[in-house]
Amino acid sequence: MCAQDVPTDGQELVHVPLPGTLLVDTGRGGRVGEFRGVAGPYWSLRPVCGGQEWEAEPQRVRPVTPIERLSAENARQNARSRGDML
């Protein structure tokens, strides 16, 4: 599920997920976002229902649990059915 491994501060390798992977940013209260790419030392995440991307520290990001994935996918489908911009 990893696209590549990149060094962080020259110490250890971090597994960079594939674009589109759902992740939880624990530094932002458990906000769920879709991985978009690497921006310097940060990862760019986008809300699953659309909106402004944000930068997250890789060490504060974790994969979603099955229930978090289901909730995020449900929220995305509800937004689509309302006609919200995604």
C-alpha cells in the first residue's frame, strides 16, 4: 500500500501511502483526509467531502480503521447526493 519510502530528517524511512489513501490526522483531532502527496516535510491531505487541503506531520498520521473508512465513504456519498462540491 506504499508508493515509496522517504527519509525523514535523515534518520528513518517513512512509508509514503499511495494518493487517494484515507488517513487520520491525529494532530487535528482525528480528522480524516485523503492523501494527496508530499509537501516538503509534510503530507498533504484533503477532506473526503471536498474542501481545502491541509498539511499534516507524517508522524501524526495513521491509517483509518474500518469504521472510520465506512464513515468517511458514507459522508462522501451523502455530500455527492446533496450536490456539494467534491
